[in-house]
Amino acid sequence: MGLFLGLMSGTSLDGIDGVAVSWPDDDAPGLDVLAHVHQGFDAPLRDELMALNSPGPDELERGARAGIALARGYAGVVRALLEHAGTPASGVRAIGAHGQTVRHQPDAPGGGYTIQLLNGALLAELTRIDVVCDLRSRDVAAGGQGAPLVPAFHADRFGVPGEARAVLNLGGIANLTLLPGQGDAVTGFDCGPGNVLLDAWAARHQGVVYDDGGRWAAQGVVDDALLQQMLTEPFFQRMPPKSTGRDLFHVGWLDAQLARAGRSIAAVDVQATLAELTVRSAVEALTRQLPLAHRLIVCGGGAFNLHLMARLAAMLPAAQVQASGALGLPPQQVESVAFAWLAREFVQRRAGNRPDVTGASGLRRLGCLYPAA
């Protein structure tokens, strides 16, 4: 049996999700999630991680200190996972640790790059477990986007021969995986904002971290002119492979869109319009790339937003729209399990990327290893 831990902190900045996952052997597809732990960020760390998404003073030192704080937080999640799973550190093959993305510029002039803050060496010291991290950089070095990385896992977990499916991960950024159900032609790409703008607007006007269940958005009326204006963002028209992040979709982008609209729009209607932007950009991307999907599997925090789920179902009447929990893997665990899976692929010396998704020049073994002492 291979036991791996997966640790994920995403664009939403809601904290760290960790899972302990066992596979029956090194090549078997089945898996068993033995434990899941969520640990929220304390306010100072969350604020610092948010600030580090934009240029500022002393970025090198602040980034290093944030990476240390993240490693300590990740180590706390590891301790909780080991306790819940009833296993010692020596029983774990490796940790797959994502880190916190603060820059994602795969198409930057002179050479693309992506930065996920995490002191992997410290995490290995604190846990005494092999740590596999920096999982995106090798794909970027090979000319790829470095994102999304989860489609390879989605295909392994959710693909069914003969049935066209799509997986929509609604984290801070939304990404799609297209599973045609025949052959090996799995594709995937970031399709636009997921919760990132919704969360920022709710924080500004409601004083909450997120719009629980999408209740506030459901009370508003979509401003169609604003929606159509936002959909003219060039990213939405780009063909895959493509990826994005807070480098593009941030509150400054939203404020510029509102200023461009040149009129007053009620805050609740802006929230409704942002929800529709998340849904519309995903659905339009899906129907362009895989028009005959029979099932849309939704994961990530957005799967708990009842308003988003209802709008997805309304816009895809011919498809079965359901959260990933209906297929045996709860929405909040999917990405963490994916990074445990990527650690497993690293240990087995197998490629973790899919060049048809990221645009990399070939298959690559992803990540770097900090061995246990």
C-alpha cells in the first residue's frame, strides 16, 4: 500500500487543505482518503499572502518569511492528518505540497515563470517525510503553462470510456478538464475567474470572507451590459493552452471594469453579475471545446455555492451537473488528492503533466524533492 499526503492552498486564500490518501499498490487506480483536514489562515498571514500578489517593498524577505510561515502551517496540517489516519510519519511515502501561488506569468517576455511560496526544506525537517514541491516550474521550463495540472488526475479518477464528461474546478480561478470518453484526448485549461472576484467583492461590501451559498448574489440582478463588457477581456477569447490567476483577475481589474461602465451599479447587482461571469465564461468555454458533454462534475469551493450550481444547471440543460461528492470524492478534497497523486507519480518516476493540456514540449516528471532526514 502506498500512503501519500496532499497539501493545497489555493487562489481563494481560504487556508490549507490536506488529505491522507492510500493506493493499494504503485500502479492501481483505486484510492482511499483516510483523512481530510482544513486549517484556515490567520488574518496576518492571509493579508501578507494577498499583498505579495502585487509588487511591493522588501518582497524577497517578505516572501521568504511567508514561505516559512506556510511550511509551519503545512506541518501542523500534516500532524493532524497523521493523527486522524492513525499512522506514523514513517508510514508515509511522500508529501505532495502545492505552496501558495503569488505570481503566474508563463508567457512573460524573456522566459515564463511561476512562483509558489513554500519552504519545502523546512517542511521536510518539521515532518521527517519526503516533500515533493515546486510542481509547476518544470512544465513552464518546458514551454508549458504550468497549469492546470489537475486534468491528468481528473482523467485518472473521473474518466469513463464511452461517456463525454467535463470537470469544472471552481477555486479562486476556474479550470476545466474535458474527458471525451474515447481515446486519450484529454484536454484542460483555465477558463476564467472562479471565486476570486466574488470573494473580494463580498469582503468589500459585506465584510465576509465569501458569499456563503451564493445567497447575496442570488438577491441581485445581472447587469447584462457590464457582463458583456467584462466578457470582452481578451483572455476569454484565447484558445487553449492557457492559464491565469490573480495577476489578471483581481480587484483592480474589477474596479477598472466598473469605471469603464461609467454609471452607478448596486453592489448586490455587481455580485450577481460576477457570479454570471464565472458561470458564463465556463459554459461558453465548455461548449466551444466539448459540445456533447453528458455530465459536468464540479469541485472546489464553488461547488458549495448553490447559486453558481443552479446557474450552471440552467445553462446546461442537456447535461447532468453534479458535485464531485456524488462520484465518491468530496469537492473540497479533489485538489489536495490531486497533489498527493502528483507526489505518487514523482516517486514512481512518471510524468505528471499532460502536454496537450499545458502546451509543454513533452512529458515531464514534475516537482523537486526534499528528502526526509
